[in-house]
Amino acid sequence: MMKFGEKNVGEFDKAVRILVGILFVFAFALGWMQEPFSYLILVMGVAMLITGLYGTCWLYTLLEINTSAAKSKKKK
């Protein structure tokens, strides 16, 4: 059973989340999306940046997903 706050995002996953998060925030800042949808893009971008920087995803915790290499080495 995984605990909330436990690192569960791997290095590749972190890089993808940070890249996509930056892209979403820039898309919002540059006005690439229409108004109601743009706020959803901003929230998703900020969430991806936060989870990428901290290495913890609450949705992964709920679904018991772990892409972190350190954790999968411990299980073996």
C-alpha cells in the first residue's frame, strides 16, 4: 500500500511532466486557447509542473502506480 506523499514518479515521467507543464503554461500565457478551455490548460500545466518537480502524484497513489526506479528496485 502506497502512502500519500511517497515518491512515485520516475525520472522519465518527471521530465515529460515538466515539459508538458511548461508547454501548457506557455499556451495559456500566449492565449493559444479560447477562454473557458484556457483555464483548464493552465490548471493542468501547473499540476504537471508540481508533480514533476516533487516526484509525487496523488492520482498514481490512488491507483497504486509507481514509475520510480528506486521503489521498483526495493520490491525485487
